[in-house]
Amino acid sequence: MRLILALLLVLVPAVPVSAQTALPPAPWADRQIPDASQEREAKALMETIRCLTCQSQSIADSNASMAADMRSQIRERIMAGERPEAIRAWLVSRYGDWVSYEPTAAPILWPLWGAPLLLLALGVLLLRGRIGRRRS
């Protein structure tokens, strides 16, 4: 019985250590690109990409491991000569439109863009009608 208890006391603290990931951290997650212009491009792009884990932060501001991986991928692709627009398109194709903070002009979203204008025009017409009735 003492042997089992001693074995449990040794193995229980080892469980959290074994639960940690064996993957190495993303190499460019927190390191800047040596070329300042490329780093500016990477930073600008990272500020417009939503963190998939946090959902309310950009990957530039997030400490999540998923955001770190995405920052590293963006820096690696920019160092390889890819343009930020191509990287954004790749991220959108991989994770969906939701990953980008920049709105799209897809035809399915036209009602969302047109509804405020339509409501504003309707409000103006109603206001003109009320003002016209008061004058009469």
C-alpha cells in the first residue's frame, strides 16, 4: 500500500508536465523581420487579421498560440516575397471571410450595405411627409 501511495505521489505531479505540447514555438511569432519595410508590411497585415482563439483581438495583440503561429506564417511569407494581399487571400481561403477585419463586397452582403441607405431614405421621406402636413 505504501508503495502504491509513493508511486502516486511521484506520478501525479508529472501529469501536467506530460500534458504540455511537444511542438516547438513558432520561430517568427515574436521576432521582428530584419528588413524594416517588410516588418511594417507584416505588422500592418497582422493588425487586420482576427485572432481565431480570442475573436475580439487582432493577431498582433493576441497572446494565443494560434495567433503566434499566424504571425510567424505571415512573417515567413513576407520574407519569401509574397505580397500582403496574397497572404490575406490565403488566410481568408483557409479560415473564411470572418478572419479578416476588412469588409468584403460580396453580392450576398449587398443587402447589409444597402439597408442603412434604404432606411435613411425612408426616414427622410417620412420626415418630409410630416413637415409637409404641418405646413398645409
